[in-house]
Amino acid sequence: MELNTASAVVSFAKKLEEDSAKFYEDLSRRYAKDKDVLLSFAKENVKNIVQVERAYYGVITDAIEGCFAFKINPDEYTFKTELAKGASYSDALAKAVEMEEKIIKFYSDAAEQSKSLMADVPRAFVIIAKKRDNRRSMLKSLLGKGA
Amino acid sequence: MAILEEPIKEVSLIKNYINGEWVESKGEIKDVVNPATGKVIARVPISTNDEIEAAVEAAKTAFPDWRRTTPLARSRCLFRLKELLEENFEEVSRIQTQEHGKTIDESRGETRRGIENVEVACGIATLMQGYFSEDIASGIDEYLIPTPLGVFGIIGPFNFPFMIPLWSAPYAVATGNCVIIKPSSEDPLSQRRLAELVDEAGFPPGVWNVVNGGRTVVSGMLEHPGIVGITFVGSTPTAKYIYKMCGETGKRVIAQCGAKNFMLIMPDCNVAGTIPALMTSFFGNTGQRCLSGAVLVIVGEDDGFYNSFMDAVVDTTSKIIIGNGLDESVQMGPLRDKGKKERVLGYIESGIQQGAKLRLDGRGEVKIVGDYPQTCFIGPTIFENVTPDMKIGRDEIFGPVMSVMRAKNLDEAIDMAHSSPFANGHAIFTSSGKTAREFQYRIVSGNVGINVGIVAPMAFFPFSGMRDSFFGVLHTQGREAVRFFTESKVVIQRWL
């Protein structure tokens, strides 16, 4: 079902952050080598949730198009976090990159569509998209190091 | 999509909050019904004259000490209230959805605007400063002291049960007055929660009182010599009555009321940005607000533009998701009650009978997300070929009905808007600054929108209104509210 309302999109963002945090926490347990980096991603996700909710709850007004701003198809951004049995660390990182790309696209699309809302909401989405883009680069570099 | 959890789980009897205590009323009891589910969620008393008397007495007794409390100490109470409102933001919002039916986004917007008024009133130490002139004559100084007046009555409407009393109450108490709030008996639960938080914030007993009820409470407030002023938001006939009564009893008054807002669409508007704004304007809060769009005026004689614009409006409107506002996918909730739905249906019938073209019909079985009774739900409705003399072109419908008119040019469109006795929140959609300025300059409207469909002023601006949309001089919110709740005492001083 398409997400039309600001409330639904914020809840969906929270779910993406929670699911991806859980994925990184699982990875940190399985691959001790980069444990700190992976856990830092999970921690950053919690901050992202705070940032999105703070922006939304801080400026939500019934006068702006809160119920009519979005046309987000959640199927385009959902990802699977289960790793195949015997998957290597490289496989896991490749999955993480793929996941980050979907999340970046979500935040970028949400930012574009929420331009009619108060500036704080699209700005929060843009900032998180940038942070996740940096994370994607880090993951690629870990992958390049022959993880 | 998941339904958010309901905060009100048990049916309780609402009490009045008088002198810092929760007091059971001796009045008749009425059910409070969630319009989406049809379930009774509370029972509210229709309080008696004795109860309004007790509240006035408590407020009058509290006033001298509260007035002497320093502005900073009063603002600290408001700061604590603000913090408590933030902590309970989601609960307060969900209560509004349960009691009123609006969507959760709309309720959170209402909560936020309510809190913003508390935040603005927190600055009372500077907001209510007077002014001073030295040596207006030899050795004589003159200065103005804004002083509080006493006890104010605040009469809230059903459509914004939480926010609207907060357009007044924070400023009234910040300036040193005491208040008695009468929430709408249709949806009094968020005001009860607010009073609980007021209590927790540590306001002294009697400063903030809530008396539930109906006409008896309103009449009691209007007639009581111990009440110095009234703020009211509601229908125009009631506002006129309140204005008249306050004149007769020597009370100051802010009476904000009905509307018929015209949304002018210029052919050069940004269509993609305009359509969502129109959805919010006409169908947000299920059309139950005094800033809702009521008449859509397409300006110009270009049939191609008219047809393509209307096709887009109808297409988008027909896809609005209707249901319980606690479902995050829902874009429009029910009307507040069955009577209001029947009233709106009556207007739709009149539109058909008077020859308007029914382009989108909201009658009949409404497609609702989830399993809920149809009782209060109605679909969005669009009429074309509406003229200003039709009932649907003239009256405030207070429901999700868009009446579309055409005007040859801006002059004619402005004349159409001016043919309505209301002047609350007209708006224009255009990409021409020149046209926008022309509209802003000429339109008679308390609040004016330029590419904004709901012209709701921020808490630090007055909520204006003109002609039959407002009776009074000063408005609620911001500096005008501070002015309303204070009297100017001018001192001319010489030491001999």
C-alpha cells in the first residue's frame, strides 16, 4: 500500500532504521574484525530516528500538506537482512551496500516529495541520505580491502 | 497499515476542574462518542449554573495572588506545562483523534500549534512590558502599565478541541488573569488531559478551571459579573449573540466565527504544488474548520486549462483514503457526528436541486479502510457550475464539499469572494508576484493565503478575521492576545 501521509512515512523511516540497525548488530556479532564500525552504524541509526521524529513532531502543522505530501511505494525500499548459510563477510558487506542504496533512495525520494512541508522535514531526510551515502562509501572501502 | 494504539481505553465520567480539584458535576450526563468507531469513550456532564458560579468564585479568589506572582514565575509554570505537553505529545494527539475523528497527522499538527502558543506566552516577561516617558512636563513622568483584569471565560469549539482554547488561555494566565474553559461537550477529553498537565505543572488552584457543559455554562459566563471577558470560537450566529451579550454586560470579547473561503486559481499557478494544497484546504479535518477552502474559483476563459485542472483535482480527490484517523494511511476521517453528516448531505441535495453539476459524489456507501460503521463518514464531494446565489455557494457547509465557480478575470474572482459576508481566509494560487500582490491588497479577508490553502497564522501572529467571520477588535494569539488580556493603566507622576 502506498504511503501518503507524513505519519506513515515517518513510521516507515523508523522501521528502515530499526531493521538496518538490527542487521548491523547481527553482523558485528558474526564478524568481530569490524565490530566497532558495524556497531557505530547501528548507533547512528538510533540518532537518525531521533532526527526524523524531531523534525516531524517539531514542525507538524495541520495547515501544511501532512496528509497529502507523499506517494511512497514501500516495496521499492524494503530489503532482506537474512544472510545465506555460510555467507562470507564480503557477501554480508555487499548486502549492506545494497541495503544502504535502497535506504538512500528512500530518503532522497522522501525529501523530494516533502518539499511542500516545513523545511525541517525534507532537510532531515537530505541529511540522513548524505550520512548513509558516506556509510555506503565506507562499506565499499571495507569490501575493497578484501574483507 | 497498523492502527495506532488508542490512549482512551475505558469509559470514564469527566469531572470539572475547579480550584485545583476534580469535582463531579450534578448536571445531566451525555455520552462522548468516537465518530470513527461509534463507540462511547467517555461521559461528560452538562454542568449547572452553580458549578460555573463555583468556578468563578475560585478564579476570583485566586486572582489577587496570581496577579502578584511575578511574570517570570508565571512563565515558569508555562515552561513546565510546555515540557509536560512535549512529554505527552503523542497521547494528547491520539486523544484528539479518538474524540474528534481527525487524522493523526492533523491531531499532531493541532497539538504542535497549541504548544506553540504556550511557548509564545512563556515570553510574557517582555511581552507585557509597559512604556515610559520622562519629563512630559517639568519634573513629571508618564508611564503605562499593562495590568491583568481578572477572570476570563474561554469557550472552545468542537473542531479543534485541544488547540483553540490555547489560542487564549496561555496569554490570559501569563498576564496574571485566571481562566474558566468550557470545552465542547462533543469532544472534551483533550481539555481534561490538558487540565491534568496544568495541575502537574503547578499552577495555583483557581488559576485554570474547566467547566464542562453547554448553553447553561455559556450563559452563566456571559451573565456573570465576575467574568471580565470572553473568547469564543464557533458559528457566526452564536458569535453575534455573544458579542451582543458581552456589550450589554460590559465584557471585552473576541468572537471568531464562520467562513466561506474562496481559493482563486490563476492559470499560471504551479499545478503540481497547488493540488496537494487544495486537498488539505478543502478536505483536511474533513472540511470542519473555519480556514477550509469552500469555493474553488478557476480564473480565466481557457477551457483547456479549466478542464485539465479540474480533471487533476477530481482524480486526486477521488483517491483520498478515508477511515479511522489512528490508521496512518488515512487522509480523511469522519465528520464529528451523525447530525453534522446529515447537515452536509442536506447541502449536497440543495446543490443538486439548485442546478450545480455534481462532479464527485460523496453520498452513499463510503469506501472506508477497516471495518467501521458508516454513521459519520462521508466522501469528498465536488460541485461544478456553482453560482454565488446557490446555498452551497453562499453558506458555510463545514464538510468536505468543494464548490467550483469560474471567473473571467481576477476582478470578477475578487468580486465573487466579496459577495460572501464572510472574510476569514481567502487565498490565491499564482506564480505571478504582481497578481499575488494585487490580490493581497484588494481582498477583504482577515487571513490571506498566497499559494497556501490553509491560512493558519503562527502563534506569534494574531488569528485574524473580518466582516461576519469576526466580532471584536483584538484577536487571539501573540501580542494581540497579550493586549486583550491586559488593561492599560497610565500613570502620570510628579514628586513634590
